Amino acid sequence: KQEVTQIPAALSVPEGENLVLNCSFTDSAIYNLQWFRQDPGKGLTSLLLIQSSQREQTSGRLNASLDKSSGRSTLYIAASQPGDSATYLCAAGGSGFGNEKLTFGTGTRLTIIP
Amino acid sequence: GAGVSQSPRYKVAKRGQDVALRCDPISGHVSLFWYQQALGQGPEFLTYFQNEAQLDKSGLPSDRFFAERPEGSVSTLKIQRTQQEDSAVYLCASSFPGLVSYNEQFFGPGTRLTVL
């Protein structure tokens, strides 16, 4: 059974700093890994998806990496802004067709201090 | 539509009542998922459809939970005889599986269910 862990559970950093959020998973037989953002009382917004054969994906100030062999992914946020404050969730996708469910971590609650 | 929509956004039920939660996926999306998110936790998988076929219902917590997608588009999650432990946010997601999208899932805003 896939298990996903996110460390730290909460993080506060001053505005402008670069930061890294960590995600680990126990079963390397994944088809993809997605990073999401969740604002209080809202649904999930997809940030980045890394397909299993890829090593990283970039979108603006965000960069996500994937190391399947070690069961780890990181989300790098450059030049953090107060608007980046939210909970960030990583989710490991199933092995493929017919098994597409996501297994989520419990999230990292990020606070950017102006 | 432009995104996944869910209704109602909020639902308060008395213990023992039945509730029905609706999900409208992105037009053309073949796969549809239901997740349950308790306060302070990550979402947990409930069930999954490809078109009208329910391929996996291993996450449904009890036989009080039932989901359907009869025409392969809109889906309904029904909870019978609600209990307080059913209080959570119920999230719906859809995707178009394949080599272009890599099964990327898009989520709706959720339905917050409170059972009194």
C-alpha cells in the first residue's frame, strides 16, 4: 500500500527567500507525481505534474523534482511571496491504466512573512 | 464546462439522514474520482470511474457509501444514514487519461458536509 509523507508539516519563512518542500513515497511503481496548492476552505489547484520517466518540471518560480529510485520528490519555490502562503500537497499516482488514484501526503502549511 | 463543479458547496445533515453530493466533471474527461478530506488531513481516495464503469471502490468506508455515474458524465456520491464521522470535505476530480495528460487530475471546490 502506497504511503506518502511530507516534511515539514509547517514552515514559516520571510518574504523573498527560496524554500524547499519535501515529499517521500514508499512504492516506486507510480505513473506520475502531482503537487497541489490548497488555500483555506478551497479545493486543490494543480501546480506541477511529473511523469514517472521525468526528473523535473518547472513552472515560473516553481520547480519540482522526482527521484523514483529513492522515493522522493521536492518542490522548490524561488523568491517567495506572501501570496504563496497556502498548504502544499504532494500526491503519488497509481501505476497506470485502471489504477489512477492519487495517494496524498498530509501537506506542508507554508506561511510567507511579509 | 471550464472546470469541475460540485454541488452543494455546503451541506448540514442531521445524524441518520441521507445525503447526495453531485459532481460535474470537465467535459470529455473519461476518469472521475471521489476523495474525502478530514480536517487537517490530506484527501483520501474513495472511488473511481472510467466512463460509467466503477473500476475501484476500495476506499469507500462502509456500505452506507454509494457512488454512481450512470451516463459516464455527472456522478453522485450518496451517503445513507449519515454519522458524525462522515463530516468532511468531499472532493471530486476528473482526468483524461493518456500520454498527453499523463493522467493529470483536476479538482472541484468540494462539498463540506457537517453531520450534527
